[in-house]
Amino acid sequence: MTDVQPSAEQTEHVSFKFELLRKGIHMMSLSIPVVYYFVTRDVMLILLIPLTLLFVVGDVMRSFHEPTFHLYEKIFGRMLRPHEKTKKKKTLNGASWVLISAILTVLIFPKLIAITAFAILIVSDTIAALIGRRFGTRKFNDKSLEGSTAFVLSAIIVILFTPKVAQAPAEYAIAIVSAVIGAISEVLSFDIIDDNFAIPLSIGSAMWLLYFLFLPELNIYCLDG
């Protein structure tokens, strides 16, 4: 990627201090794949669906109900990004997208894949954002080469700890290739769909397809029991 000057809109971020706080809250969502490892799909959905509805309803009220908007801004104002401080663009915040993508990831993919895809979202998206904000110079779609590199490297570490069917080297390769696809989807999702939605679904889809193509003999439903 070549160096480009970010636009005024791109430079309109929260301060790095509050970006750290945002990402610290984001990291709490790592509890989702951890809990899912120990419970069934039905139990996970029972936990996720009411929580997601609560966040989505809050977003809707923030967008259409003036007192709720001002209360939201008063409590979280310094952590909000520009599009979250205006009612002109009706949108969900990052937490709502995380929860929506969690429900879809749990619903669509085998548990083994869902846990990996969602753990990469939480850890690698956090690392990529912080590295990109602090060290990013090669910009593309408001992302940076440095941030995307950090995404892939941190995803490799996550992959070392996520479940596998048989611990085969090819399984690690499949997960790493899928993480690269997730990093690409993060960049390309800009201004189209929230990356909290795009990343786990792209990683999960890639993993599922690659297992089917290269390791069809493995039972990727081994954790779904």
C-alpha cells in the first residue's frame, strides 16, 4: 500500500486514551467464545438473544428519542466516534454489531469454527485498531497496513489456542488463511458494513469451505454434540 493523506473524516477519531477504553470494553466480548466452548448452541442463543435485543433497542431509542440520545452522549460521549454522535445517520454501534454477529456465527457455523472466528474478531480487531492508531502510516479505507499486519499476527497467536479436530498442521494453515481473509474483509467492509459483522462471518465461511475442500474426512462438528 502507498502512503496517502487521510481525509478530515478519517482523522476525526476519539483520543487514543479513550480508544484504549473502547477496546478494553470490546475485549470483554472474548467471554462469548469462551462461554460457548462449555455450553450448547441453544444455551448460548438463550444468553445472546435477549442481550442483543437490549443493545439494539437502546440504539434505536438513541437514534429516534432525543432524551435517550443526550443521555447516551453524556455517559459515553468521549468514547464515541463521529457517526455515533449524530442522529443524521441512523446506525447501530459496535457493541450491537458484535452481538448480532455473535448470534449469526453461533447459528450458522459448527462450534469449532464459530469459536475461532469470533475469538479472532475480538482479539485481532482490538490489536489492529490500537496498532493502526499508534503506528499506522500506510492508509487504505481508514485502515492501515500496520494494523492489518497486526491483525494477522495476533490471529495466528489466537489460532494456537482455539479448538481443532485433530491438531493437524493443515488445520492451522486453514485457520491462518481464513484470518488473512478476515483482515481483508475488515479493510473492504469500510463504509459498507460494520467490520464487527464482516470479520467473523468471512472467517467462518472461509474456514468451513477450506475444511470441506482440503480436510473433508475430519468431523468439524465434533464439539457440537
